[in-house]
Amino acid sequence: MVMDTQKTQKMKFGGKEFLNNCSFFLRLIKLELNITGEDSILLIDIMENKYNDLLILYNSRLDYFISCFEKRGIRTKRTYKKSSFLSRVLRRTFEALNFSQDFWYGDWKRDLSSFKTVIIFADSYFPVLKFIKGNNRDIRIIYWYWDPVFRLRLPKKIIFETAEIWSFDPSDCLKFGFKFNTTFYFSNIFLPKNTPEYDVIFVGNDKGRMEYLQKIRVRLTKLGIKGYYHVIPDRQEHEKKQRKEIPYVEYLKIVSRTRVLIDLIPFGQSGLTIRAMESIFFNKKLITNDPFIINQNFYTRENIFILGKDNGEKLRDFINSPYKQLDNKIVKSYDVSNWLKRFNI
């Protein structure tokens, strides 16, 4: 292959010219090795530094997803650096007194000038918005609610003044005037290969669902349906049960050993849960109490059983019947790359 030297850029060992040349040669490698599909997209995105001006401040308890973002070439950090319990109490005291919390922010604070966009996963603390805007007045801030508002705090005036507010929950978007984006997942998360051991599983926090789950459990047991149930008590519960949180990597092993996931959304939530995402990405059937799921583009009666709507007498038949494969384009529309595109990133 002969290249026109006048059209080629000078190779440098840093900066955009180097990255552009990496991208060029990467595409040649892609053609030579016949790398296609999702692997090709991931490889190109990472090597082209597609997200080099994007920062995600991730405040969810699900730490596993931080590495998933990073593997996609997306710089992802915790808002606050790790600290002791006493230090966290002191930080919250500073917030209540409207004192600066700069000391507790992670090392991302030193590189703010290099980012054009920051996505902040909503939590209960807002001073970080003012800090970011004060250090990079041109930065675009997306404040992302991945939980319903009722589980966090009502949005304060400072959020509307400094950020775009987006949510996964259509009801919250209507109620508070947020912009909507879907729940997302990662096409680069894979299950280990295991033979199904359970018919159904439920793993999750209580969130007021224990009584309802117990009724479902009794009903399924009477039908001879084998289940695995692991409920983590809410933090405010005084009587701590023996159950502890399962690391997500261990949870994925459990998912690999079941045919069906149980998804119970808390009262007042209308946005899709992670369980719904796991269902379509891992080809697992779903039993859910979400009445709105019937409107989703991935809904099929063969794969999703809606409690309180579908015929309970056919529950066993539902579990035993095969999973109906979805159009791959539908599944990939919920991948993190397309989630970012809906923010125009």
C-alpha cells in the first residue's frame, strides 16, 4: 500500500497528531485482522480517545461500573476521595456551614481545564457544581439522576443554574422539568459460562420490598420453582440481618446460574432498573412488577412476565419456555456509548 506523503500528518509522540495517526493505523489493523462489530467499536473508541474531554463523577454504590467506564476510554472518578468516617462527618459539617469542601475532592479537580463535559451522578451533596463551574466556566455539566428524586434530595436552585438536569425516570422528568435519557448498561460486561441452577433469583436492597417479595417467594415455591433470594437490609434498619452486599462480580456468577431475574421497582419509580438491562444484555427472562415496561422497545410476552397483569397460572410455563432473541440493534441502543450519544456527546 502506497500512501501520499502530502496527505499524511507528521508523526509526533504526543498530542492530537499522534492520536490521529494512531487512529489511521488502527483502522488498517482492523481491516487486516478482520475485527468487526462491537469489538471494533470499542477498539476504535479507546484508541481515538473519543471521550478524552469527558469526565464522569460517579457517586453510585455500584463500584464495579467505574472500571467498565474506564475500559471504554471514559475517565471516571469518585467525587470525593476515600476518607475515614470521622473525615466524612467533618466534610458534611463543612457543607452544612457552607464552607469549602475542596480538600475532599478527588484528584480530578486538578484537570478540570482539560474537560469540555462532566457528567455527575446525582447524590445528596451539591457544592461540587459550584466548584466545577468556578474552575472551568465553559464546561458543560450534566447532572444525572440514576435514582428517583425521592431517594435522594429535591433539586436545589444551584443545580438548575449551573447544570443540565437529566433523569432515567419519566415521571420525575414530567414533575420537575428534567430532560430524559434511558437507563444504560455495558456491552463489555460478560457472564461466566455456567449451567442454570436456579429458576429465578432476586438480589437487591430491601427498599420497602421485603413483604411483597416474600409473597412472591411463597407463591413460586408452591409452584415448585427453585429460587435464590438475597435481600440486603436498608441502612436505616436497626435490626441488621445476616445478609451483606454481594460484590457485583460475584452477583454476575449467580446471574449466570439462573434462567429468570426478578425485578421489583419501588413504589413511585417509573424508570428502568439495572435488572431490566441485565435481562436484555444476558438473554435472561424477567419477572417484574413494572407496569410501564410494556411500552419499552424490548418488551415481548415471551421474555417478560408482569406481576398483577399476566396470568399467574402460566408462570411456570413462562419460566420453562425458551428466551426469544431480540434484535441486536435494540439491545445495543442501551449500551453506554449510545447513552452518551443521547446527551450529544
